[in-house]
Amino acid sequence: MSQKAPQTIPGPALVAVAILAFASVFSTSSQATPRPLSDSEMSDARGADGTILANLANGGGSNGLSSGLAAAFSSSTGPSLLNAAEFTSALQAAGWPAGVPMPGYDGQPVMQTKVDAGPVTFSFDLSAVLLSTTGLAYNGPSMGTITMRDFDARGTTLWVWRHP
């Protein structure tokens, strides 16, 4: 019969020292304080290449949210292109104070769309939205389905411009 060698179990103090040593090796000062990203860093992180918009636009049947919102915010006349003076006038007509610059706007042309679509009812599965917009698959319990009944965006004005 062979005898087993006695096992040594480290005490709590030794475990605490090991954890602290491990943490100090893998921590850096850059992780200590979060900082907000600049506009260019945000664009570089995700979306500057249009992948988010492409995923929303191409969601089709797999993403009821994008197809429902596209139907709700559609316009029978399509967008019109505004120059800086026309955009300033449109902002003031909407209630923007005269002489106050719009953050992020530097005089570039603006596409203006006036929504005239009727009310839309649509349903979407949150897991499908997550997958189609971020590429992340969720394999847990159902996140649920949301139904929007008679979603009405008529009269909404959308302004879109590209940041330089």
C-alpha cells in the first residue's frame, strides 16, 4: 500500500498576497480612469464605415425593427438638399434660436426629409435586433418580442449631414 503525500493548503493570507501580486502585474494606469472619446475616435470605433447603417437597412425580415422604422419614417417626396442658409432658416422655423450654432454642423449641405407615411404596426425580436446591428448572438432565454401599434411619425422632419 502506498501512502499519499500530505497536501498543503495555502492560508488566506498567502492567497490574498497572490491575488494582489497577480492584479498588479496585469493592471495598467490607462484602465484606472475612463475618459470620453472624441468624435473622430467614436467614428473610428464603429460606424464610420457605415456598417451599423448597412446592417439596419439590410435587416429585412430578420430585423423587424429596421423594416418597421423604415416604413414609419418614409417620405413619398424623398429628401431635398439644403444649403447652409436654407438649413439655418429651417432650424429657426422649427424653433431653434437665431444666432445659436447647431453642435456638429459646419456649413455642409443637409438632406431634409419630411415624413408623410401613415401609421405603421410592426413587431421585432430583441435578439434579432442585437444580432443584426452588432453581430453579437444571444443564445440565452428569449429577450422578447415588442410590437409597436400604429406608430405614427407623420410630420417629422429629418435632417442629415455628413461630418467632415
